[in-house]
Amino acid sequence: MTRVIHTGDTHLGYRQYHRPERREDFLAAFRRVAEDAVEDDVDALVHAGDLFHDRRPDLPDILGTLSILRDLADADVPFLAIVGNHETKRDAQWLDLFESMGLATRLSDDPVTVGDTAFYGLDFVPRSRRDDLDYDFEPHDAANAALVAHGLFEPFDYADWDTERLLAESTVDFDAVLLGDNHEPQKAEIEDTWITYCGSTERASADEREDRGYNIVEFDEQVSIRRRGLPTREFVFVEVELDEGEGVERVRERVGQYDLDDAVVVVHIEGEGDPVAPASIEEYADEAGALVARVTDHREVTDSGEIDVNFADPDDAVAERIREMGLSEAARDIDETVRASKTADSNVTDEVERRVRDILDEGDDAAFRAAESETADADPTGESATTDDAAEPTPTEEPTKTDGGDAGEEQSADAEAGPDSDPDTEGNGQPSLGDFE
């Protein structure tokens, strides 16, 4: 029997809302996952991509990651990982550095056997290059096999990766596919293979309302998958429906009903009331002790039509427009350099020229091919899945954004449950979501 923690989308280094405290929160969440792995004495900690939020993490993020990986190594808990879309580089990956230091194992088409399970890896691959994949994996002699991959896989909403084709063409029969990229934890079965997303460890978007956590996966005669929650910074979501004549005082009254101390406060305003200046509500929440407050106002104005002003995640609006434009991979890379990277303004021209030359040297004509516009179809249920793009676009990722609730996840004792059992509790006093519904 092999028992592992399946995590991913830790997005280390993400300075959400431009607050250093949020950057620390993302590192703290990953540290908690590693501490749980050591305390539970699992056979491995498996990371399904997007360890970092950016391909160029800052030194404090790298040092913090090294500290956590050393703790895992000291406890003899292997760290098995793949490369996601946010962190991928054109040359050597950060994961290669950690592997060279003996702190990580980068999974590939060669099996890495832990206990009685062989683990394989499939890094994020842009959609334009997936037709060239042959899913040719080296054989193994273990009792079980698992593939760790990053992308939006079927049968889940907003998928663009054919899971049935992967399983049919693979030279290895997988008992489970452990996924990253979608921040909402999900689970499904295709043929005899479990397909599961672990969800993110911190809220990378204001739309990720449910609790954060990770999967505990047990490989035996059958595969058991259970959710475990993580304690994270409180997000307070305030819904305000304004009647005619109501305005800022009503919004303040609703916001004041919550404990805002050190919380991220997200206010959604709807209805017919008077105009509300978001800054006045954000200032009110700040004075009440909130770490940060953002206001979203969705209302109709008779003289100018419908307005949709989102102060919670301005990067989302930019990412959505870029997706609609159908830019090529090279164009998205240039956009990131000009708009979102850490490149100094005075160096942008040289950096853009360098990147274009790199692509030309690689002979990748597909990088200059225009992509189709990617306006996601609305979910008939009114819900949406949350992927990495909700956090912030990255030039080498395939643009796909969907945002929405993330199924919660909590912890408790050593009473492990299979995929169809009821929620229970397991060690450390963290509530457990049990299994997916």
C-alpha cells in the first residue's frame, strides 16, 4: 500500500492585492502541507504543478521553498513534482535545480517507484503542441501506477485536454491521474482510472470561496481519495442587495455585521440603490481591521446602460480580454513582458527582442500562430471552475480562465475513507470533507 499527499497550485510568490501578507500566506499554506506530510508519515508529497506563481520567483520565495523541501528531505518524505504553466521556463526549470540539490524528483515518462506505486509526470503542454504527444511511458513492475499532470482535463468543465485519448494511447495503464491547474477540487472515474484535481492551497482569486486543501490518495487493491482542509486567511464575502433609495450606509451596515479583523473582504453590490463609491466601503473595512477590501458593483444605470465594475481582481479583466483577442503564444509572451513582468521599463525593448529571438532560434512556428478566441461558455448551473489564469496570466500557459468555488477541504485523525464513504475526521483536529460528491 502507498499513501501520498496530492497537492498543487501553491503559487508561491503571489503578492495578491499587492500585499506582502498575502505572499506570506501562500508560503505558509505550502509549509502546512509539508508539515502534514511529515506528521502523517506519508510515502511521498506529490505536487501537480505551479509550485511558483511566476517563472521568475523572488529570492525570498526560493529560500522559503528550499527550507520547506529540506524539512521534507530530513524526514525522508520524497517530493515528487512536475512543471505547471505559471512557472515554466524555456530552459532549465526551478524543479531541476531542486532535484540537483537532492530535494526533489521531477517526474517524467520514466517511472519513479514509491512503495508499490510507480509515478509518472506530464508537465504542462500548450494546446497547440498536444497533437504531437505520443504518451509513450517506460514500463514498470509496480502493483499500481499514477500519472501526475497539469492542465484542464476532461471530463471536467472548461476542459481542453482529451483524457480518454491520453488513457487509450498511453503505454501504461494508470490507476489514477493526479492533476493540477484547476483550483477547484474534483474527482471522476473514466473506465477504471480515477481522475482528480487537488485544488489550490490558497485563494488565488476572489471567486474561490470554498475552503482550501489537498488530497490524500491511497493506492492498494483500490484507489482511495479523500479531501483534507487547510487553515488559511479568512475571506469575508459580503453580498448586498440595495433597494431603491438605499446606498452607502446600507452597504456599511452589511459589512459591519462581520468580523473583519485581518481578513480579505470582498463586497458584491447588486440592486437598484444609489451609486456607491467603492473607496468609501474599502476605507470603512480597513478601519474595521481588514487586511484588504475590494468592492464589486454590478448594477444598471439608466443613462449609460449596464455597468460591471470589478475592483476585486483587475488582472482578471485584462486576462479575459487577452483571451478574447486570440493572440498567439509569442504575442502573449510579449504582452507579459510589457505589462505584467518585473522587467524594468527601460529594459522592456531589449527583453522583448531577446524573447522573440529565443522563439525564432527554437524554430517554433506554432508560437506565432493566432489562437482561437477563448470566451468560456457559461456553466448552465451558474457555477464556474477556477484555474490558474484567474490568479494572473503567464505567457507560456494556454489561456483558459474560469473562476468559481473550490470544494472545501479539511482534516482529522487516521480514519481514512474510500472515494464513496462519508466525511470523517482525521489528525491535527482539522475538519475533513471526506469524499467528493
